[in-house]
Amino acid sequence: MRAFILTHGHEDHIGALPYVLPRVNAPVYGTKLTIGLLKRKLEEHRLLKKVSLHVVEPGPKKVKLGPFQVEWVRTNHSIPDGCGIAIHTPLGIIYHSGDFKIDPTPIDGRVADLCRLGRLGTEGVLAMIVDATNAERAGYTPSEKVVGEALERVFATTRGRLIIATFASNIHRLQQIITAAHRYGRKVAVAGRSMRNNIVVAEELGYLDVPKGIIVELDEMNSLPDDRVVLITTGSQGEPMAALTLIANGEHRQVQIKPGDTVVISATPIPGNERVVGRTIDNLFRRGAQVIYGQQVHVSGHASQEELKLMLNLVRPHYAIPFHGEYRHLNAFKQVAMEVGIPEERVIVPELGERLELAREGIVRRKKVQAGPVLIDGLGIGDVGNIVLRDRQTLAENGVLVVVVVMEKQTGKFISGPDIVTRGFVYVRESEHILEEAKKRATVELEAIEKRNITEWSLIKSRLKNVLTDYFYEATGRRPIILPIIIEI
């Protein structure tokens, strides 16, 4: 392992590193803001002094990593310092687009380096790995400045408190909110740990201009006039413990919705989050807030079809490989690539975990490796597998039932039990007849076990579990987790 090379500082691109680096301690390279955000994470995990971090500048200067030379090419995204990465290999250049769009009027004035992309295309690019998130969308992705204009209208027409939820890492969006707040005489409060951390890091590194005295604490916000405050919060995706979700549910300690509040959700739901985001919006309306959401107050950070075509025409890769999206997005990218003249056989749509081996004579698909989410649970990393998750789901949906019997060690006879204890399965006072019948059936099974002189614990437990599972499904339509316990005396 030579190094980790980072395109930008979004959570889905740097969030795993605190868990990976203790196992694969390779140096990390990225732009200034990207490394700044990573540093904060590594500090929280007490890893900062153990990791070699390197800040790079977008431009022609390359980093040598073994037989490879790597350069960062500036692009636009919904976070500053986003880059594509050109990897110069003995077989040719591999260009990874990173997450990108082409924004002609970026908030920080740093436009994508299209000239360098064109020169890479002239040098010859063997393969380009391309962000396909918006490959189904026709046209161009609007500039981030469009959101600033929409927010400006919201500030101009809102008389009560203003609560704005957005992605914690969207520094350009945060800048536009803070700038508008300053213009309209509002103080800014921040809810959400990740939001506070990102604002501190971005301001320290010069990526965020925060007027002196404009940021106030949540307690101070509550003492200000409603028309003199704006709250920036996390939770635009309906995350269960995020600030906006707690506010919508009436569970936040310091912020409660009141009539006259205006809530702006400056994000669109990530696929799969539509239901929980909708529930959050419903709850905000129930509590008396006016809610503004949808495309009018958000633009994507990913390229649409015309930008993808421009990128492909500039870079002119021999092979095009889409990434970042559901399979339907990868497939839509394939159609876009074919429209600009890349033959179908040279647009490679990989499956999750599939390995691609690049050579001058072609791409070879290799055997898949295990890939997918690695769950973090407490101090455990990846130790919660499908079986454990299935048990947890069963516990949540059907509860647990413990059957205790006492067996005499010398004779193998059952001298006590079965006793049944349940949690989360049935309300005992209203289901005594079910549990009594279960005890009867378990007793009959134990008598049959005794007659056959069965003393092997695993077999006894299996037979008890099978009998009770069948009965409870017949009686209740549920299958609780059943834990037989044998006490030997």
C-alpha cells in the first residue's frame, strides 16, 4: 500500500480513514481543506500523531509514489478544494474525476482547470473513472450562486426566526447563509457537532469568511428577537439524532419550533432517505413552522449529462468507467459516453467489488472481492455481520423468550421447569394462556427427551426451540428469538 490519495473532504470520502489507518498505516495526501477536516477526525480518534499527512496543491506538480506520479486537478463540487486526480502509470494516465460539476461562477472564484484536462487528453488517457451521480439528468447542473439568490429572497421576506438545514460540509452554502445573515442584521447560531467543527476548520484555514461577532451560542439565540436570528443546523437527510430531526420531534433541549418560524431544507434527499426526510418535514409543519424545501433552495454538486459530455470530450479516455451512484446511474453514464463516440465495449460498468485490471491491450475483469458497508458498533469494526443484524432485527420486531430448565447431573432427569421469561414478545398479563400452553408443550417435549435418554445439551435445546417456535408462530404469527437455558445440578 503506497498511500491514500483524497479527492475532497466529504464524509463518504474521508470518514472511513480513522478506522482504516490503524490497520493500514500509509501516508495520506490531499488538499488543504481536505486534510484539515481529516485532522479533526483523527484528533477525535487520538490518531493524529500516528499518521503521516501531506497537503498538496492542485496544479502540475506531481507526487511520486513508487512507479506512479500523481497530480491533483482542480474541479468544482459542493465543498471547496475538490479535485480530480491524474495518476501517471507506466501504461498510461488514469484520471479519476472525483465528485465534480463544472461551475462557471463558483463561490470562491476557483473555476475548474479545464485547460489541464484538455492537455491530459492530448497526452493520452488510458482510462477515466467518472462521477455518474447525475448521469440521468439532462442539461447542466446549476451554479451554487443560484442557491445564494434563492436564500437572499428568503431572508428578505422572512420576519420570524429562520432555521436552515444543509450538509455540514457544504462550505460554500454556509458562506452564502452567513453573508446573507450579516447583510440582513441577523446573528447566526449553529446546531450539530459536525457543522460546528466544519465551520471552525474552514474559518481557520481561510475557506470561510465569518464576520466578527456574528456567531452566537444557542442559549443566546433564544434571547434575541425572532427577526434577528438564523439557525444553521444539520439533519437535512432526516438522520435520527441530527439536530433538525430532534427539533422536528420536539426533543431538542435548546430549540423548540414555534408559530412564525421558517425552516429551509437546503438539500434534496439522497436516494433511500425520501421517507425519513418527508416525515421530518411533516413534523415541522405540525409544529407550526413554514417549511421551504426542494430544488428552489438547493443545487447538486454533481455533473449532469452535458457536463459529463464536456469532460469526456476534453479528456478523451480510451476506457470510461463510471462510479458514484446506483447501478441505474452507471448505466445512464454508459449511454452518455456512447453519445460522444466511445464504443460500447470500452465503457466498463463494474459491479460492486469487481476488480478491473488495466493493460495496454485491454481491461480484464478479475474475481470479485468482498465489498460493501462495514458497520461500526462501539469499539467493534466490521464484527457485526449479517447473522448479528438478523438477530437484532428479530429482537426488535418479535422480542426474546428464555426457557429455563434444571437437570440433575447424575440421572439426566429434569427436576425443575420449564420456566419461561419474555421481553418484547407479548404483554404477559394479557397472554397468560399463550405462555401456559407453551409451558405444557415444552413439558411434553422434555418428557419425550427423558424417555429417549437424550442428555446432549445441544440436542435438548434444539428440540425445545423447534417445538416453541412452531407453537408461537401458530398462536401469534411471530417468531421471537428463543434461548433455552439448561442448569445442571
